[in-house]
Amino acid sequence: MTVRVRFAPSPTGYLHIGGARTALYSYLFARAQGGKFILRIEDTDLERSKREYELAQIEDLKWVGITYDEGPDCGGPYGPYRQSERFDIYQKYAWQLVEASMAYPCFLTEDELAALTAQAEAEKKSPHVYHDKYRSFDLTEARKKIAAGEPYVIRFKNPQKPYHFKDLVRGDVHFKEDMVGDFVIIRANGLPVYNFCCVIDDVEMKITHVIRAEEHLNNTVRQLMIYEAIKAPIPEFAHVSLLIGEDRQKLSKRHGATSVSQYREENYLPEALINYLCLLGWSHPDETDIFSIDELGSKFDLTRFSKSPALYDIQKLKFFNEQHLRRLPTSVLREKLIAIAPTDHRFPEQTPEWQDKFIELYKDKIQLLPELLEKTDEVFRVEMLDEPEFQEAMSWETTPQIREFLKKKLDDPKLEVMTEDLYTQWMDALKNELKIKGKPLFMGSRAVLTGVTHGPDLKILMALTPISVLKERLALFS
């Protein structure tokens, strides 16, 4: 059996990170099993579905490194891969169920439904117990009503028995026989409902495993009924835990950025985002935290999921981003920085050698790419920062001596560029000639040269800083 797993988003908005996680799990399982990963677009909500969202979701999937074998833009043997292009298939199956007395046309009006629901509530019963008025209605008479133009829906006949299945994450799941009534599978406008078309598509596309969020668990009972009715094999289900915020509520916009596109715009690394999402509800068999999806290979399986809700923590995501930044070659970081730098930014103006030294100096001190661009301010800034430790360093009697010594060195007309070796020579001269050592030397030198008392390796920083900038800083003390 070839494993076939699908991801089926609705194009009613941008790709949610919860959806991206589901897509990731499905993709990783398919790849680990040597199977196929399918993208299906569930766009039966014609009013809210937009092609621009579909295209954006596809772009985001590709950005995080999730590719699919079959889908709306690449085709496949079981297309179309948009539900809006499959309505005739749903109608065929629905009417086959009607002919087999497993479904029926229902002509209850909205007013009648409202009255029946009110009656059920008054009697403290479930509303669905009164929605089966046309359950045994003669099909010939029903066809006459349809031919006469009466509005109708198609309802599935609940077999009225308990259902059970073994979930790959949740274990044994049981549904009571009275959990649902005769539910709608085709709406009055002819459009199918989710639980119906989802099953039909999974059957037609030969889906073997369905990985989805826990919130879909209660949908499964309706879907099991439909699988049984059309005598189709039932895929294995894995309902993964929900993503929650710090308030223990389902992750939503109130918790911050929740779409993949937002993190893309904020210049997170896709490999970091996908690494973090993978570990929200799943654990690596080697107890490894930092990895790429390519490095997982065949190690991903469905036995290492947690049933507990997964806490989404933006600070942890930043940590993962930091770790993946450190893994990138300097040349790759350079290209990424040039790509995101504003047109008037200093970084792209520098030589590749300067850029690489700058990156090596700062890449272990940032969590996001834009922060690395911001570090150029430490190189080119002239004004001094008014910090207590800076004021303390400037009050030492040795600091003016350091300033005068460095000022003379920088005023040398033959001096064209600062180097690491030259800086080392100056520090040795201060130590040997002026007898300044330890904290007064190193913190005092940093104070007059940079305007702060703490920072990266001063020798390398000075080699990156233009002579003109150093002169302007020292001139501030005149």
C-alpha cells in the first residue's frame, strides 16, 4: 500500500501556523513512508474563498520547504484538486445515497427548523431529534416537490448506533449513538457540507492517513457514517493537539502573529519556524531540538505525538531562529541581509570582505536578521550614548590620556585604514608607555572609541569602523 496523506486548507485567509504544522506533519509522514503528499483546496465557501489566499497559502508552504506531489497547480491522477471544481462528484454520491435509502431530500423551511429547535429546547432535548420529518418520505413524492421547485437539502440518515475508531494519537475513541441526528450533506444551494465532501475526496483520492487538529475529532463520527454507507475503506486518523497561547486558550490573533506570511514578513528563517512547529506536539526520537526537515528523513513517525495542548511561545521561536541563524554560512547570511536591507542602508555599500567580518562579529548576538542590520549602527554611529557606566569610565583619570593618545594616532595623515594589528599595537603602547592596564585600559578605550563600555570584540569592531567616524567620536570630547 502506498501511503497517501493530504493537507486540505480553506482559502479564506492566510496560512495559519496551526495549518502549517498540520501540513508539516502530513508531509513528513508521507516522505518518511515513501508515500505521496497531496494538497487539496477546500473552497466550497464560495463567498469567503479567494484565489489570492490560495496562491498565498501555496507560496507559504513552498517558503517553509513543504512540497507536494499532487495539487491544484501541478495536477495529478485524482484531480481536480479544488473542491469547487468537484461539485458534480458530490452530487453523484449524494444521490446514490438517496437511491440506497441512506439519505433523503428534506424540505423543512427555515421557519420550521427554528420552531422545531425551539420545541426541542423547551423539552430539554437535542435539537436534531426533530429534524427528521422527511426521513421516511416517499422518494417519488420528493422528486415531484423538487421538480416543482421546492427548496430542499439532502440529509444523511443516521444509522443510530454507536461508533468507534482507534486514533493514532488519542487511542480508542467512542461516539454515542445519539450524538448527532440526520445531518445535512448537501445544502439548499447545492453546495456540499465539509463532512461529506471531505470523505468523498479522501475516498476518490485514495487517502490512507488523515493527520489533522484535535478540533476535528467530533467531525469523525459523521465521516465514519459516510465511509460505511459508501462501503469505502476508512483511513487511519491522527488528531494532533491544539496550539494554545499563554492564557491556555486556542491560539488566535490576540496572541500575536498567527499566519506564516507574518513571520515571513518579519524575516524569520523558514527552517526555524518549521523546526519549532514540528516540536509542538511531537518529539524527536534522538531527543534533538535543532534540525532541518531534510535531516529528519525516515525518523518521523506517528508514535511520538503528545495528547496535551502545545504551548506556542514566541520567545522560544526566536531562540530557534537564533540557532538556525548560527548554522547558516556567512555567505548565505550576507545574501539574505542584502536582500532585506533598505535601499539607503550602509550594509550593501560595503565590500564583501567587510560584510563577512561584520556578520561573523555579530551573528551570535542576534535572534532575527533585521537585528543584524541594526548592529551597523554600532559601527557608524558618531554620538555617544549617555549610560551610567560610560560616565563612570569617562571620569577615570586615565581615560583622557587614552583619548589624547588615540587622537594623535588617528590624526596621522599617513593613516588610511584601521586594522586589527594596528589596534593591537596601540593597546600595547598604552599599556607599556602610559602604564594603563586592565579595566581602565579596555573599558576606557571602548568608551572613547565607541561611546559605550560593552560590546563585541573591539579589535575587530575597530577594523570595521571608518577612520573618519573614529575621529568624529574623539572630537566630541574636545
